[in-house]
Amino acid sequence: MSFYIPIGPQHPVHPEPLLMKFKVEGEQVIDVEINVSYTHRGIEKGLEYRDYMKGIFLAERICGICNAAHTLCYVQNIEQLLNKEVPPRAKYLRLIVEELSRIHSHLLWLGLAAHQIGFETLFMYVWRDRERVLDLLEMITGNRVVTSYNTIGGVRRDITPEMEQKIRKGLDYLEKRTKYFKKVVMEEPTVLVRTQNVGILKPREAIELFAVGPVLRASSIKHDVRADDPYAAHDEVPFNVITYDTCDVYARILVRIDEVLECINMIRYSLDHLPSGKYRIRLPVVIKPPPGESVSRVEAPRGDLLHYVKSDGSDKPYRYKVRTPTLANIPSTARMLTSRGDYIVYIADIPIIFGSVDPCLCCTGRVMFVDVEKGKSWVWTYNELVKYSRERFERHD
Amino acid sequence: MIEVLYKIIQMILFPGFAFIGVLSLLYEWIDRKFYAKLQNRVGPLYAGPHGILQPLADFIKLLSKEDIIPEGADKFLFTLTPIFFFAVNLLLTLLLPICGTSGVISFTGDLIFFVALLTITSILVYTAGVASVNRFATIGAERAVLQFIGYEIPFMLSIVSVVISSGSLTIKNIVESQSNMWYILGPNLLAFAVYVIAVQAELERIPFDIPEAEQEIVAGWLVEYSGKKLALFRLGRDIETLLLCGLGATLFLGGPLGPVIPGLEIILHTLYFTIKSIIILLILTTLKAIFARIRVDQMLVFSWKYLIPLSLISVLIVRVVF
Amino acid sequence: MPKPGLMIGEVYKNLLSKRATILYPFKERELVHLPEGFRGRIVFNRDKCIGCQMCFRVCPARAIEIIEDEKGKRPIFFMYRCIYCATCAEYCPVKAIELSTNFENIAFDKKTLLVK
């Protein structure tokens, strides 16, 4: 006897709305259907009405936590169109803020994962220690979460030697606490029994379903944009690509904790080798790049982030497209949440499996029409959307 | 006639319903404040000095909220379950020896009566989940029954060890036979450990709050209750906490016994009883703070693989020693 | 090697240490530390302004409007539209705009959210 239970759109475990309809029999999950269209905001259209310097601030608000990655991707795109190089000091400073924001994102995720398996104490401790990273970001950039640090041509502020001292002290504290959390995750039996052999994604499936980010690296595939396609001083700062081969939720937690330790080492290296010089080249306020297209990739905390821009010579982009890592991870999530053969998924595993993918749904919503009988799919233009909304308003008046 | 009147006043005021009500709200405050301090934060703070009136404020707020009965629910069962849950727990507190070696009600074999009525509360949880016809409630009720299969036997067996040590099934005799040495300091230590874990599962607290898992099934079997019914369930849960901590203090820590000054006996006995049950409450809160929540099938495996053999060993130890 | 309940040492140590919460806003306002580069409410120095309208052109949120007064053109700032990005402060040639550390910018009346 099976029935459907809906998780979402409003649910205590989701910070953002999405709908997952599960077909369950007793305590086992048989099938899932995911619907992510609740937070579509029309940002790609909004970027077509703003010129390039103002568009940085809209691109930053695509995702609250990965905002350093989104601005970095955007300004790299425009600099590629204009064919300008930023000074070396700017590249190192961009790396420092990007890695600090990655530490912030992973610690926030660790607290949420602990909350989803019911471990409230670890959640409170991790979020208390995350305040140190937020204090460091506030000191460097002026704001805790939405940093607005990158700009076309470099970065907006510099790091003074007093700031360097405080950053180093903060990093020592974070390293000590992260090692303690790693010990708790690896040795506490209630955590081990909830996370091992849960949410398995085999390496072959991960490649077929195009998983990205820590989900891919926890299935023992060595892929990281910072190593394969380096940007912003990543070719000069050495680091290890972390992989684990147990392919379950436990591996994903360990991949993210080890990445935090790697980030701390990268920031220390770049503070030691910071080149001197200018941190910004001045560009005119209204930028008119030559007509052309450009693609840029960045390793956001959740995976590969891709931005595409097409310019037609005016001061506003003709088309801007964003492909976020969570959208690429949704088919893998659906595969991890269905039981097949010997591998059984229980209702109790749903929050931690879904949380181990680190979903950031604000960037994910897409709208597309599919006509299943005729086998074709199309998208609407702006005028058709406006016409439809006016008709509906008049009908329901 | 005077004795009947005296007994009724004892039942209603002290150490009966009013005293139990105040004490259970105090226990909830201690639980929340201690849990918060373990996590390096403040607990309730603003309602009364140090937040001591917060559980009372929560209760009064819930009484004033709208009470919605879902359309497809079984109205009879839906309305009666909270009242029975609250009433059974309140009745059982009259058996606890708070201000003397026997409670307000005491008769031969009242320990069996106690444990039998406790199983009714667990069955009422299942009824509450099934009566509110909601998918999440059904899953929560299912999990509650599975958990009940897990913890009931170790709970009974740990009480059996105490019964064998004292040789009687009456609470009054168990308390009096601890006047030389408390049971926990003897061969009953293993039984005490098993009792504490079984009580944590009965009260549905982390690591065993599986029927009410907030992250998975949105409050489980309680999901459709609101207003006065939810207030009764929560107060019933608080009284059950007091009940089980008090029973633990009676069976293992000597109940209200301790050095007395003649003339002040009632106050000192009550004080000893309260302090001992607060010690057990603090142990339960620490267990709540250091573990994650386990799955229901893992809970059954844990219970049948570890708890039941341990409780059987403790019965054997006690039988051999005595 | 699994050790059950290994957080118990840390948890009991925290019983004795000071709480991590700050009782803002009723009691401990002075414990909220803000660094000096913090981007808060705009503070405008009328005497330095030369009326170049640069801030109006670069504001991404259209939170600045130019009005005339007796000394010439000058901006007014709508804090309810502002996104606190500090672009106006960066592009002002005479540094007449500064962002202070005042972050408490909510009001019942829209007029308090206007910086003249």
C-alpha cells in the first residue's frame, strides 16, 4: 500500500521552496518527482536592462552565499570581452576573498547538515565558530555576507598589514575548530550510523548524470575548475584536489571539511606571497565592449559555475546566461533518492541526502514548456509573458 | 469524614495536582535552560526573572489559539486523546512518594498498576496519530509503535531488578528497604543505566525523538493538533517527564529519604525528592545534547542487540547477589 | 574507532564559560563591534559637493536624486532604496559622501530614511 507525501514547498528543513513528491510504502521511498520552479526571479532578463558596471550588483544577488563566486565570474567575463588584464595583486586579493567565502559556505553547510540529522549541539557550535569568518569578511570588505568586493578591473579595497595579522589569527582559530569537528564527525557513532552507506552515487552514474562539485569529488572523480582551468592566481597557489571513494553522504561531509582546511592553507600561502602594486585599473564608468561572446567558469562552493555573455557593442548586454551548479546536481539527487535493488532509501534519510548535495535553490529556477505528446519544447519571449499575465489578471478580476 | 476531606485537599493542592503542575513547569524550565547552557547560549530569558515563567507563558499562549479539527479526522478520538493523555499522567503522579514514604494513593502492588497505565500513554500516542488523518501523522504513529516495541522490555526488566532486590511490588516497601543504602550504589547500577536510556526513548527526546522528527515529518503524530489540545499534550508530556524522573529517584536513589529534623519532615522529604529527580533530569538533558537522532530501524537493532541483553544481565546479577 | 558521546567533555566545559550570545538590543549594545570600513548609512557633507552628478549616474539602485538649492545642484539619498554598495562614495571626486557604521536603518516614517 503506497501513498504520496509532499516535502515542500514549505517545510521546516528547507531554507528555500521546492517540491519533492515521494511515493512511499511504509518507511521506504520508491519514487521521487522534483519541481524547482518556485524561486524564478527573472535575473537574466534584468541584466539585459542594466549596463555593465551596475550589473555587477544584480549578479551578486543571484545567490546570497556564493556571491563572491558570482561577481568573480561576471567580471572575468567582461574583462575577457574587453581583453584587459588585472594587476597581480588584484588576482591574489580576489583569491583570498573567494576562499574565505568558501570557508563560510562550507561551515554554514556543516551546521545545516548536523541540524538535518538531529544533532543540535554540533549545529550550534559550528554556527558560533562561523562568526569568526564573518568578522574577517566584514573587516576586509565592509559587509558580512554580500561582499561587493570585485569590480571590473580589479578589487575595490586593499588589505593593510593590521588586517593581515587579524586574518592570520582568525585562520588559526578556524583550523583548530575545524579539526575538532572533523574528529566529531569521524568518531561519533550516531553520526556514522546516519551517514555511512546512505545516498550512494556510483562514479559511473555521477559522470552520466553530470554531477558537479563536492558531489562529484566524493564519488572519487578528480575534477576541480581551479586545477583544470585556473583563474585568478590559482595557477600560482598550490593546493590538493580532495576526493574520497565511499560515494556516500559521509564522503561528502569529509570532502567539504577537508576543503576548508585546504582553503586555510591557500590563504596563508597567498598572504605570504602577496605581490605589491596597484589593486585596480581604472575603467570608464560606461563600458562599451566590442561585439562578441564570452564564457567564464569559476569553482563556486557548490560546483562549477558558468556565465555566458553576448554583447552587441552597446553599453548593455544583448544576452546573459547563468548556469548554476545546483541545477546540474538535481538529476543526481533524484537518482540518489530512489530505492532500487539492494539499496533502500528510508524517509528518515531524505533530509540528509538532499542536504548533502548542498542545494542553493535561488539560482535554479528555469521555465520551459514541454509538450509531451507532440515531442517539442519551446520558451516564451518577454512580450508573450506580459500578454499572458495581463489576460490572467483580467480573467480573475 | 475529616480524613476524606484531608485526602481530597492533599490530592488537589499538595502534593497533588497543583503542586505537580507547578513542579512540571519548573522541570521544563530547568531542561531548557540547562540544554541552552550546554550549547553556549542563553535559554528562556525574558518571561519572569531568568525566564522562569516561560513554560507557563507558552501554555497560556497555546490555550488562546484557534482549535482546528481537520475534516476527515475521527472527531471522537481526536478530542478525547489529549484529555486521556493528560489525565492518565496526572493520575499516576499521585502514586509517587513525595512527602513521605508513600504517595497520596498507596496499595499493595501499585508498581504494577503504575507500569500498566504507562503503557496506555504509549498506545494513546498511536491513537492520536491515526485519528488525525494526515500522512505525516500516520508515519509518526507507525514510528511510535515501532519505538514502543524497542524500549518497553528493557524498561520493565530494569524495574524487575529493583523488585528482586527489595522483594516487593509496592512502592512504599521499595522506599523503606532503601533506608540503609540506595539501590544505585549496589548491584543495580547496570539497571539504572538501562532505565535511563529506556526513559529517554519513552519521553521521545533526542537520540530517540523519531516519532516527532521535525526535519522529516514535520512534528509527526502531533501535526494536526492546535490550541487547547496541543496545550494538554505538551503539559502531559511535561508531567510524564516529572513522573519518570520521580520514579527513577524512588526506585534507585531512595526517594524522599535522607537525614531529617523532626518537625520539618514534610518539607525536607519534598526537598530531597525534588533534588534527586532533578539529578536524573540533568542526566537526561546531557544525553539529549551529545547525540544525533538515529533511524527507527537502527533504534530497534540497538535495543534488541544491546539494551535487552544488558537488562537481562542486570537481572541475573541481582538474582545472584541477593 | 567510534567513541559514543565524545562531545561530553566540550559540552560540560561550555557550562562554565561565558555565553556566546550578545543580549542586543536591550542590554549590551556596546558589545557590537563594527570595523571602520563598514558600509552603513550615508553621511553627506554639503560644503564639499560641487554638483557634478557623478553619484547619480553610477548608483545601481536609483537611490539618488538631484535637486537644486541655493548653492547649486546637490543629491538627496533615499535609504529605503539604497543597497549600501558604496559606489557613490568611490566615484565622488571630492569625497563628500561617506558611509558610517550606523546599521539600524528601519523606521515607521519614510522621512527618517532620507539623507539630505
